Amino acid sequence: MNDQSIPAHSRRIPARSTTILSVRHNGQVAIGGDGQVTYGSSILKQDTRKLRKLLNDQVIVGFAGSTADAFALMERFEAKAKDYPGNLPRAATELARDWRTDRMLRRLEAMMIVVNPEHSLLITGQGDVVSPSDGILGIGSGGQFAVAAARGLVRHASLSAADIVRESLAIASEIDVYTNSNIVVEEFPCRS
């Protein structure tokens, strides 16, 4: 079945994400995202904040995908983190398990990067919880462009983690039409 056989009023607008990037480097962890919100081929907003601090500002979550879905997942993640205090990987694993197995949650279309001083984790709806070996994670439509730029900058530049995130997101915004250069970055010291 192709899109032409589906009535126009029933077709789903293609979801295009944002770009979120996290980097652990030289005793700092930074996470950043662009501000663009798109609907189909239209830009709806250019200065949306896609990072949220949770648990008394000890955890930062970046999200890509449907905003409403991401907020629902962040609320569930925060509840899991409170159930497993001090154990971010366990909270992430429990959320991923629920996300994959619950009929309603399975329909949520978002991805999350969760960071604190000890951990950087990617959480997906397929039940994945990934901790990168190089400390670099990217999600969204420009995520892989930003990851490639960050890896190059980590290897060949003497920048801070926040500057690497900022520059990498700027590079992604020059390539990916669903990413803009309105960049927000949060950081804190880490135990890397």
C-alpha cells in the first residue's frame, strides 16, 4: 500500500526530529539541542527548549521526536528514577522495558538521552539502553552528523565538552534541514 491509496485526511505527517548531542570530555559532561520544531515541511517554531533538568537538577534529559510523547516519557523516567534512587541505569532499563512492552507506551514516538555526572544513556522504545564507550551520543534527524563532528573535535581540538557540543550542533545545522542553529547547552562536572 502506498501513500496515494490512503485518503489525504488519514495520512500521517512524517515526523522529523531535532538534534540532541551529549559529550563527556575532560571532566565535563555537556548536552545540547537545537530549537527547531517542524511539522511536515514547515517550521513551526525556532526556539524550543528540548532539554529538561530533573531530580533537583542532578539529571538532564534531551529528547527528540514527538514533544507530547517525550514529556510523557520524561514523567515516567522521573518516577522510575525516584523508585531507584542513585541508580540511573536501572531506572532507564525499567523505563525501556515498560516502553517496549506496554501497549500504550509502545506507540510513543520519541528518543531520550539522559545524563548525570556518572552516566550518559540513550533510551529507545525498542527496549534499548545504550551507554557509549566514547562518551558521545546523538539522536534526532541530525544526530549522526553531530556525532561525527563531535568525534572529530574530541580527537583533534582542545575544546571543552560544551564547546564541542555547540560546534557539533552548528555543523549538523548546516547539513540537516530539520536542525537549526538556535542551540542550548547544559553542562556539569562528571566522573569520567
